[in-house]
Amino acid sequence: MVLTSAVFLIVLVLTSNALGSSYAQLSFAVHPQKSKVLIGRQAIFKCGVPKTASSVNVFWQSYPSGRIITTETNANDSDRYEIMFGEELWYSLYDLRIAAVEAGDDTAYECVAVQGGTESRSARGELDVVVPLDTVYPQCFLSPRNVVPEDNFVTAVCVSGNESAALSWSVDETPVISIIVTTNALDGGRFKYTAAEYNFGAEYNQRNVEIKCYSSLSNETCTVDLSVLYRPRVEIIPRDPEYPQEDQAKFTCKADANPEEMVYKWSFGGIEVVQDYFHHRFNHFKFEEGGRVLVIPKLMLEDNGVSVKCEATNALGSATFQTNVYVRRSTLTMETIGPILVGCICLVLILILLAWMLWYFCSGAARNKRRRPPPDVTTNLPNLRSVGYGPEDYHYTQTNRNNSRENFANMSETDNISMTQMTENNRIAAARNNPYATPPSRIRDGSKKSFKNLDLDDDDVGDQSGSYDVNPDPDFDGTLTSSYALTPEKDASLFK
């Protein structure tokens, strides 16, 4: 076997040198990854070569031993190594299968592709061989690894070095069907164990589940942590929004993916938003948070009903989500100018009300504080605004009426002034000396007047101001005619 591998390698090298190195390095579509396998079970490493490569020879090599594994390796039925061919859409598979792994297989493996004179090597995949411990406690792990892409199959392995142990699996405390594997002698009779295997396909909704193994012999449990790799799940926020004309719109591409490193791509109206060249709209768009947020600073009416699409891509694939944006005519007058106008109108009304109240109080104070003329030597009439001083008042009748009667009694019948002329003179003199009296032109003989609200203690103009009384004043003959309250001195002077 070793001789055959050496001959194959020599022939391959000679062929490569003869053809020359006219080909570039190949880019592998699939690289082998680290695997964890229970001893005695099989291990598989994947290798994918693009279909664009023609005349390619592929083989595997182990490290650090340098052993060559080719398609000729399985010539002997006892050989445990095999290269399995397969076809995918964009690449061809050259997978390495190791049957009944042994402890010595715990090494690294590399896929090698030779095209012309160019040799290309993939990343190395390490094989971890699990040897059960001679104990009643269970050991748990995921095979080929605990990080797997969604839709890939994975095996949860629970093993115990005690052949009498009864093992079972559960997912979120729900029992699942397991395959029980028991071996009496392995690797020359050195290893004996009992294992329970639970095979399932990794799914997106299993990224947070608890997978637990229970051993009835020791009443012990062990758990495994599964990390599911999945392509993005995308959503645009907000969905189908409506904005006023010339408003700003902001869209967020909410994506859930593992791995989380993603590249975002936006389309507006079916056209990819690219700012590498001049565009009358796209050059004004903005990207935030590493391209996760699209900002449209100024919407137009022609943007009504336009589609907005986000595409998020990670190492496993991509996903898109689409929504629409709706634009209505600007309501700037109603939403902004309207409240301002209403506020201005209210302010003007308040100012008018305050001005009216100020005018009202100021003019009322002026009327209330209007001053009366000081007492006159010719008239000693009380104030109009007071109360409690009238013809029935004792002080009034004793002071004014009695004095007038005494003067009238002392009058001589031979006086040259007639009674009518005296009354007329009295009226004219009173009107001239009293600014608050009715003008003489408006006083007629026999007119009736009412007098009230007399005040001898007026703080504004002093006692007995020049106002006339509006209470009925009895005349000398007892009748109610117009008269003026005159002092005794005034009465005497008028009849002289």
C-alpha cells in the first residue's frame, strides 16, 4: 500500500512538471473541518473543487505522517480509507471516509488538487477520536462537531465505559428515540462501552434547545451545546409606512443570522442604491450603522408606492425582504402653520381683552375720583354723592329753612323788589355760582326738582360743597317748588 502511494505521487509530480505551471491556484468550494468521532465509528471529511477546473487530480494527505490517500488506496479490502465522489450544482465532491476509526487516526487531513503543474491545498481538518472512560458517568458530545449549518445532519453521542449503563436522550425534557450501540471488544479488546446515538437535522429553531443524556446506572446526566449556523432572516422596519411630502424616511433592515457578520444591499424602485456614480436621487441617500439603515432625506410625490428592498448576506447565504413607501401631499399648512395662526389669533384676543380691561378700570377710576369745586362764598350747597342729608334732616331744616323764614318775616312790604323778581334773581345767582346747577335757560317757573344724597362730610371737596340738593325743597309758602339751599347770609343779601 505504501509502495503504491509512493509510485502514484512520483507519477503525479512528473506529470505536473511536464505540463508546466500554467494554471493558477484553485479556490476550494468546500474545505475539510474539524470532526469529533467515537472510536470504532466512521469519520468523513468533505472537499469541494469548482467545476470550472478541468483535468484535476485530487488526493488526500495526512499530517504529520504525510501519508498519501488516493483512489487506489482501497485496492485492498482491509483498507479503511476511501475517496467518495459526488456532484453539487457548482462544485464536485472528493470526500474522505475513514471507517472504524482507531486511536491512531487522531491526526489532521488535507485535500490536494493538482491541475497542470499547479498544486492547490485546502485547509486542514483535524480528527478528534473519543475514547470512552472506564466509568459509570456518561460522556456527551456532538459528531462531527457542535457547530453545524442548518439542514445538516448531526449525531448526539452519549457513551459510558460501563456496558451495563442504560442511556437515553431528551430534547427540552422530551424523550427522543436513540440508537444504542454496544461493543464487547474494540481495538484488540482494549475498549468496551455502551453508547446511545441521537441523529437529527440541525434546524434554525434548535439553536437554543437543551439536549441532555441520562444514565440510569449512575442517575447522572450530561448535556451538549448545539450552535446552528443559518443564513439571514430579514425584516424591514417600518412596514408599508406613509409619510408627508418632503419628509424624511428611515428604513432599518433587521436581520438575524449566524454568523452575525453580514453585508447589506438596498434597492429603491427595483434599482440597487449605489453611490459610486452620479444619480439625482441616490447620491442624496444616506447609509447608517454599516449599511443596515437606509435614510431618504426628502420624499417626493412620485415616490408614492415605490418598493424598498433589503438584501442581507452572510457566509451561509442571503435573504431579502421588500416593503413599499407611501407619500401623501404635504399637510404643512394644517400641521404647522395652522397651530401658529391659531396661537397668534388667541394672543391678539388676549391683548385686546387686557387693553379693554385697562381702559375700563382707568376710566372708572377717573370717574370715581372726579373732584368737586370748593365751597363758594355765595353758595354753600352740599355734595350730590352723599346720603342722609335732606329736607327731613334736623340740621338741614334748622340751618337753611328756618333762616329763610326769618328773613322772609322781616321783609318790608314796601320793598321795591317783587317776590317774582326776587325768585328769578335767586335762580340766576345760584346758577352762576354753582357749576353743577341747571343753566338758567333750562329753569322754568313752577318746575319740580328732587334732591337727595346730601353729604356734609365729603372728603373730596370738603364739607358742604357746591352741589345742589335733589330732594324736594319746600318753598316759603309750603309748596314743593324749585329752590336752592342758601345760607342765612345769602338769604338776607338777596332780599335787600
